[in-house]
Amino acid sequence: MRASDAERERVVDALRAHAAEGRLDTAELEDRVEAALAARTDDELAALGSDLPRPPRRRTRNDEVKAYLGVMALLVFVWAATGADYFWPIWPMLGWGVPLALCTRAAALRSRRHELARVRPGAA
């Protein structure tokens, strides 16, 4: 695939961040920045940072919800497989689910408030 200007700039920013952390010296940074700006394909850009560590992926609220649903499905399966009368998975569902729902709702409200503040400065 052909590389876009935005992709080149993203790679240059990443290279500068690695240099700031001491992974690249000045000469190597200059060489890689020149190569990034001259790169025509995504593969050429990827090669410039292939020996550098990738930043860790941040966990998102979506990851937490997926974990919650997976664990709850497992607990309901265990409850059903054991033939228990009393629906005991309700307690972990509530204990984990209520705080998760409250945090998710609060994050959505904060996001909405920031979005409104960008559209209408002074409204927050």
C-alpha cells in the first residue's frame, strides 16, 4: 500500500518519541526521519521502527465489559451444569456489574461533556 502524508508524520512523531527516550541517537534519528519522509509504501515505513518496541496497548472500557460478560457467561454455565436451584451468579454479577455500569456511564457523560465543550466553548 502507498503511504499517506499522515502516516509518514505519525512515524516521524514515533521516531522522535523513541529518540527522546534514548533509543535513537541524533544521527540515527535524522537518517530515519529522512527515510520516513521519503517512504512510498507502508512496508518502508514499518521497517523504520521494526527494531523499536511498540507502545503498550491501553485497556479500554470495552475490554472490561468483554471480560465481565465472559466471566458471567462462565458462571451461569457452571450454575446450569451443576443443577443448583439458587441462582448464586447474581452476586458476582451485581458486585462487579454495578460498579462497571456506573463507571461506564460516568465515562460516557464525561466524553459527552468534552464533546459539547469543543463544539460550544464555555459549555461544560
